[in-house]
Amino acid sequence: MKRASLLLFGFLYLISIVSNGQNTGHLLFIGTYTSKASEGIYVYQFNSKTGDLTPVTIGKGVKNPSFLAFSPDQRFVYSVAEMSGGAVSAFSFDKQSQSLILLNTQSAGGVGPCHITVDKTGKWVIVGNYGGGSLSVLPIQADGSVGKPVQTIQHEGKSVNTERQEKPHVHSINIAPNNRDVFVPDLGTDKIMTYTLNAETGQLTPGNPAFTATTPGAGPRHFTFHPNGKFAYVIQELDATVTGFNYKEGKLAPFQTITTLPDDYAGRKWCADIHISPDGKFLYGSNRTHESLVIYSINQKTGQLTYVGHQNVLGKTPRNFMIDPTGKWILVANQDSDNVVVFSRDTKTGKLTPTGKEIKVSMPVCLKLMK
């Protein structure tokens, strides 16, 4: 049955190429939780002209490959294995054969890894361990596989929310465009830790300053840089806010904090993901429970955010989303309704419109687009 499923994926993909006349899009990789029906990492062809998604293949052999990252040359895919004995897995990806093959798996150096990234030299994988409150650096070997961690940094501390901030919880790893400054939001300590990466040795050393504090109880989670390289933004899970920073020489200076929810909302605050449109004019953040994306316009001179609106995600628990390189589409991964929904985006207003296009994937957690 599984073999038949893969053959069907490949057959449908070939049909899509023939019907379109050419490959007009990108490859969408979907990280998932495998606790229900998911078999691993799902790959779809995304048509950037029509917004259509066509199945290609499935990368198997890893439990809970929830978050993904690509090598700079896009020949390799790296995933976390989000579980108590946390791990990092490496896959090779051949664009011609459309095959995703597991190369190896190594310890993440901590439990519950939830985020992973690759530095711009393609030499180092850095993984954030939510459960363990730590981050680890793993070397990338010549064949694309990962070696054992060369460094693991354990965070210390807690904050005011006794249920969620009883200890450190590293939530994302964010390497600046200079491939040197590394910002690590820690939901458990209400700090954005700062490190300096030595791309030759893979060693991380404390930045100056060593951290930027957020509001007590905020719970910093995901982080993004503005295309101009001058601003950065963090979405905070526990108090449902976005904070904007001026970024320069490894330092963050906050200039604004704004809510992600309507004033009359009284439900659970539970933010997740954050992204900026390719033109740098709009910022989006996801609200789980409220089941929405919030939309802000960005002042290009000051970085200030202005509320534009909310878009219902047509699903439950928008864990992750992505904006395609053309800026015409936003895809939302709704973890608890098992669907990825496609929205068209007005590049002038930033507002979204449902297209009626979606795919069913069990517990989608991460969306990454390969060119």
C-alpha cells in the first residue's frame, strides 16, 4: 500500500509537469508530527502562477520531523526529531529524481528539539532544544550527513509564568544576514540570547550584550529580520505580542510592542510564527486558538507596525506559515485540522483572500519552499 502511494505521488507529479508545460514553481517541504497518520516529510510541487499543489514524494524514517532547514545549495534537508531523546536527521534530495533519502541521524544534544537552521557556509547545523532548554551545533560532513554535536549550550533561569516558564525553553535559532550574529529566543526565561558564530570552528560565544530581555511573561518564540537588515521582530507566544527592534552590530534596541489580537478577544493567547513579505512592506503573525493571521504594514523608515487586519486561517492551530518568493501567496499549516491552506495576497494592501485550494496532510508543523 505504501509503495502504491509513492508511485501515485510520482505519477501525479509527472502529470502536473506535462499539463503545465514546464515547472513553473517550487518544491514545498512539509515537516509534520507522526503521532497520527503522517509518514514523515511531505514534498509537493507548488505552482507559483496558479497556487496549485501537487504531491511529489515522502521522506520517511524519522519520528516527528517537525521543523526543517535546507543546505545553501539545496542538496540536503535537515530535520529535528521532536521527541524526548531529541535528534537531528540529514536527508539528501535529488531534484531530478525527486527522491528524499535519509542519510543519518545524530543526537540533538538535548530533549525536545523544535527548531533548526543551517549557517550560510553550509558547514554547521544549529538546533534549538525546547524541552532541554539548550542549543547544539552539529558539523555537516562532505556527504551532507551530520556529525556529533561540537558544542551544546545550556540555558539557565525561569520567568513569571509558573506553568510555561518553569525552566528555559529555547524556541528558535536565527542567524543574521552577516552569518555571525545569532539570536535565540527563550520562551522560558523571557530573553533573546545573543551569540557570535565562528563559521570556521562552529563555536558560539556570548554576544555583547549576552541577551535582550523581553516583558516578563511574554514568552519570545519565533524571530525574523527585515529585508533591509536594519529591523528585527519577535513574536511572543504567551502574551500575544510582536516586538520590533532596531538591529545593528549584534545589538537589539526595542522600539515597539503591539498586540496580535483584537481588543475584544478573551480566549487563550497562543502565538506561533512570524514572517515579512519579500518587499518588506508587511508583517504577518499566527494566532493559534484565535485561528488567524494578523497583518501589519511596516513603516520603511522607522520599522513601526500599523495594524491592517486579521485573516481566518480556515483551520485549527496555525503552527507555521510561509510567503512564497513572488509575494503573491501565503500558505498556512494548520496542525490540528490536518490541512495546508493557500491564500492569495494583495501586494498593495497586504490583505489575504482564500483561494479554495488546500491539501490534507496529517499534523503539518513546518513549511519550507525550495527554489
